Amino acid sequence: MDQLALLFALLLGAVVSVPVGDRLGLPAPVLMTVLGIVLALLPFVPNVDIPPDLILPLLLPPLLYAAVRRTSWRQFAANIKPIFLLAVALVFVTMLCVATVAHAIVPGLPLAAALALGALVAPPDPVAATAVAGKLGLPRRLVSILEGEGLFNDVTAIVLYHVAIAAAVSGTFSVWDAGLDLVLSAVVAVLIGLALGWGANKLMDVLGDPTLQIGLSLLVPYASYVLAEELHGSGVLAVLTTALFLMEYATDADDVMTRLAGHTFWDIVDTLVTGVAFGLVGLELHNAIRTASGRWGELLGWAAAIVAVVILVRLLWLLPATWLTKRLHAARDVDEEIPVSWRETVVMWWAGMRGVASVALALAIPLETDAGGPFPDRNEIIFIAFGVIMTTLLLQGLTLPWLVKRLGVEADTEREQEFERQLAVRAAKAAKRKLREIEQVEELPEELSEQMLRRAFDIGVRISPELAEDERREAYRQRAQRVKRVRRIEGEMLSAARHEVLAARSEPGADPEVVDRVLRHLDVRSLR
């Protein structure tokens, strides 16, 4: 098996792991990690051979962009205090604690290399956490905090990682220079992210076609990352800024096809890239086993110590941080989402699994220093890092569903239903206002006006049937059954039409472009 065949095996596993995970009740990232371990143990499977300097640019931009699509700038702004305490502050504390312990227990490990280890194991993975949390029916506020924490702690950890790696490679370190580099890196990244977001937004308007717009959306995160790195900025912060800008300003409410197709496209990208990344976690077991040959007791002891530090520091930080966040939480901050009980705090603690970012950072450690010598204790750092990743991912990932059920942490469905009802009312009122505006410009027959008024009301009722009164709700239910029957019959008719058009493709003299154009018309009709 060569590298290309290995890549296709991981891509296939990424697709298959989703339905298998749903059936078994296990998160897909955990299954992909197990698949990677199995592949790593097979004698005919080669070691992963990806240049370290390509790991971050290949994996992180699409994952970050896909994650940002599930949130909004307003959500970040509302949760700035809990995100800051969990992301920026907790990453700093975890990095320093891990570096202190690693520097003390690993003989000859330089402080800069220990800091690099601390930075790469510090950030909990948003992909793993939300993949698990999304299946458990957790309160939306916890999922929002985990997503926000995951995005910003990746940014924080990767910037700190680059500073530590630069110190280890060059052999010199200055606190003043490092602090200045951090500030400049952040400023450059934000400027580049805003500039590319603005430019991409304008270019999407020029392109118009949904296919071209979605293609551009795939290129933009890579362009943002690479350009920021070339100008000595933070690539991940640039991608985050670009994605937030586009989510805020590049959304056209009437561009239905682009939104539906884009959502599907980025779900596919997220699934494939995430699967490959977690498969790499297991595959790197090859190198970990080779590193541990004859030193199992020593290396496992070091890894266990760092795992304990990572898990305990998160718990010991979350307890006072959650209390402080509640004290700082003002009554007017109705949108701020914070854990409301110790049970939710415990779930947040146990959801701190390490994953994609830690894998990418571990694999991206340089092979040599500027002096031409090997990077200090690179194999030991990678072994310890993968010990942390595997332990947290498998132990916490597999037991989190049990813990959530045991603690009785559930989603606030009543609040979600109430918000859905409010949105339904607003949608129906907006439709009625638009109808009144049209009636002022156009003269509509009374029958047509009444029909349109009923449809405006139906817009809200279809979203939230509770809006209708009992009698009208029953009438709506009967009408909905009739509409459902009509749609079923029309769907079968359209299916027959599509089969007939597709059959024409194989007929002599048939123009495939014309066939595809007619088929697209039928597909759009079916979608509507």
C-alpha cells in the first residue's frame, strides 16, 4: 500500500464511520482514530510521509472555516468573557503547567521544547467536542461555549506554539520579542482576514453562479492562511477573521441555491478532512511504537504524568472560572451563555478532548534546528503528545455519553421551542407586511388577497404549529395532510419524468448537455 492508497482508505473510512458511529452510538472521530490504529498495526501499511510544514496549511483552514460557519460574530461577542477565560487564559495556564512538569521529568528536555509540547496539547479540540456533544442533546449554551472555546484556543495555542518552536529552533528567546511578535502576528492576521473577507465578498457578487461561489469559498481560507503566514501573521486567526466577516456580510437571504449547496459542500469537506485528521492520529502509532522500543515504561510514565496534568488543570481551572463568570455575568447579558450548574461544568471538563489541532501541531514539529542538529527530543515530544491525544480522545470520548446521562444534563428544549415560535411569528409578520406593501402598489383581487394572507399565516404555522388556535390548528393539520399527499403524488410524477429524461441520455443522437439542463430543471422543481 502506497501513500495515495492510504489516503483513499482514510477518506473511505471518514465516510463510512458516520453511519457506523450512529448505529453503534459512538462518535465518528473516535472510530476514525481506532481505524488509524488498526491500519498502523498492519505490516503492509506504510508510515505516514507528509512534510511537517504542510500539515497545518492542509488541515486547519477548511476545518476552521467549517467550524465558523456554524456560529456567528454576535455569538462570540455575547460570550466574550467565558470564551476568554476558557480559551486564552486556560491555554496559557495549561501550557505553563505541562511545560513545567515535562521539563522536570524528561531528562535534558529544553524549556523551549517543553513549552512547544505544552502549547500543542493545551487546546481541546472543537471538532471532537462538538461531534460528541451534538449527538448527546446537550444544552445549546454548552455547545456554543465548546465551539467558541475550541476556535479561540486553537488560535491562542498555535500562536504560542510558533513562538516556542522558533525559540527551540533558533536557540534564543526573549520575552519582550515574543510578546511583540504575538501582538504583531495578531494585528497582521486581523488586517489580512478583513481584507480578504471584503475582497471575497465583492468577488462572490461578481461571480454570481453558486458553483463558482462555493469554489471560491474553498480557496479563501487557504489563501487567508498562507498569506498571513507569509507576512508573519497568525494563519489561524486570519482564517477565523475572514470566515466571521463572510458569515456576517456575505449572506444573501434570497440566494437559496448557494446556501443549500454550500451547506452540503462544507458538510462534506468537514467530514472528509476531520476523518483524515483523526485517522492520522491512529496511524502515527507506527512512529510512537518505534520511539518507545525498549523504553516503554519510561515513556508511558512521562505520557501518563502529562495526561494527568492536562485533565486536572482543566478541572481546577474550570471550577473557579465558572464561578467568576457567573459573578461577572450581568443581568443585561441575556445572550451570554454560561454553565448554570456544577453538572454542566463537569460535562465541560470531561469534554476537553484533544484532537485535530494537537495532531497537526505534533506532526508539524521541525526535523532540524537552525544549527543543523535534530530538533531536541522530537520523538519523545510526539510520543507524549499522542499519549495525551489518544487517552483523552478514547477515554473521554467513549465515556462522555455515559457521564452526560448519569448527570442528567439535557438540552433546554422549552427555550429552543419558544425561540422557534418567536421566529415563526416574526417570519409571518414580515410576510404580511410585504403583502400590504404589494397591495398598496398593485390592485389585487379580493380572493387572491385573502389567499395570500392565508399563505402568510401558513409560513409561521408551518414553522411552529402551536401558533394556530385549536380549531385552526386542526384545519391546518388536515390541509397539511392534503398538501403532503399532493407533494407525494407530484414527487412520484417528477421521479417518473426524471427517469424518462435520464433514459434519453443513452439514446442515439441525444445531447447530454440538453439532457442535464432539463434534468436540472426537474431537480430544482423537486427541491421547491
